[in-house]
Amino acid sequence: MSVRELVVLGTASQVPTRHRNHNGYLLRWDGEGILFDPGEGTQRQMLRAGVAAHDLHRICVTHFHGDHSLGLAGVIQRINLDRVPHEITAHFPRSGQRFYDRLRYSTAYRETVPLSEAPVESDGVLASTKSYVLEAHKLSHPVESYGYRLVEPDGRRMLPERLASYGISGADVGRIQREGALGDVSLDDVSEVRRGQRFAFVMDTRLCDGVYALAEGCDMLVIESTFLDGDMQLAVDHGHLTAGQVGAVARDAGVRHLVLTHFSQRYSEPDEFERQARAAGFEGELTVAHDLLRVPVPKRR
């Protein structure tokens, strides 16, 4: 049975707090694990959340500010210490190659695992698998930053009443799925398109085209909500979003489940983030993230 869920490892922005670790998010997608933005302390948070180095298949870094990347050194060394038996691929902005290299080789350790690098240089597709296509879109932040998006290929949903009307049953159902037709009956006659799931991860950014491209039609959107609307100018100055802006983006993009995270330490009342996102008109499912939370990706439409 496939498992698709978000494991939240940390939700703080800039500095950790007593209750919030630096960033870190693991997406379980069928048999793969994709680690996004491992900030300082991610290795320990993985332990607390029951996430092993063997669960990782990709590491996606949006940008090289410390709260999104300082945990790379420990995670990479743990991957090697545990001798993960499969290849792991790291994605990060090409402009931050020197930071990635410093973190990867920040101390002495024994390399035992092939760690591939696939840096991001522009918008586009980074990888294609049977389960998803991984895309990147550029964001707007003081340092170069990219958001990531997974799109599952569309499938087919068989319609039992249509199959029955054509007298198709048993092994013939599999046959028409494989071959596309059975006599004069086409696959289109007895099925409909089942839209693939979509997931997006958006961190430090102002509003820009990339935010909307990443959010469009998402079943789950994990997005920074660093500031409340009253601090809009701070958000603009430092390259961040407010709760109201995020709610409006999710509303316009048709997001099903909105996950708010990356909160400034200046705020002590997390419920206000949800209130402001709702006030902007978002009516879907909404989660204000906290450390060690598990959030299932919504079922297919």
C-alpha cells in the first residue's frame, strides 16, 4: 500500500525556539523519501520522528540560508555512516554550489554512499520517475531560491457501470486497460481520467510568478508564512510572505490542503496565522504546522 505523507521536522524561521526546530520536511511518496530544507538539528528531529537515513532518496534545498541548509552536513554524514544501500540525489541552486561543497565536506568522514548532485539552474523538470515528475520554479528572495513541485502522471479510473453495460468483466478488464480497446469498445468508453496528485514546497520568497506556478492545482501546498499581515513591509523587505498573502494564493490556485510553516519567533499565537489565511478567502483544509507533525497527502480527487 502506498504511503504519501508529510513529516514535519522543524518549523522555525531564522533561529530555532524552545518549541520550534529549524526547518526540515520529509515527504513520503510511495516508496521514496524526499527531504526538503534540512536546517540545523534535522538529524536529531529525524530520530524523534522515526525517520531513518535509509528512508531518504532525494534532498531538495531551496536556498542556502542557514535555517534551510545547516543540517546538510549531519544528514549527509549520517547517510554514509549508515551505509544507505541506494543512490541519493541532491538538488540545490547551482549558484550555491560552493556552500553545498563546504557543508558536504565540512568535517572528516568516510564516504560510503554515492551521493549524486543535480543542481538547479532554471525553471523546469529535474527528474521523472514512475510515481512523479519533479519540477523547480525560481522564487524571489535576497539569495537565489527555488521551490519544488511533484506532479503524479494522470491515470485512468475504471467505471464499473460502464464495464457492466458492455459486458466486460474478469480478465477482460485488465486486458482493455493494457491494450486500450476490446473489440469495438475503447478504454475511453469504460473509464475516465484520474488526475494525478500534486505537491508543492515553497519557502522563502516574496509574491512572484514562481509562487503561483508551484501552487497551481496542488493537493498539498507546504509554504512559508513567516509574517502576519500587519508586518507586510517586513515581509517585502526580507523576501517573505504573510499569512494573508498565502491564503489568497491558495484560494486562487485551487489548493486542497494548505500547510503553513516557517514562523517568525516574534509571534506567540499560531492560531492567528490560520485566521488571516481564512480571512483571505481560503476554504480548503488548512494546517498550521508544528514540529514532528504528520500530515497525510489528500486522497486523489
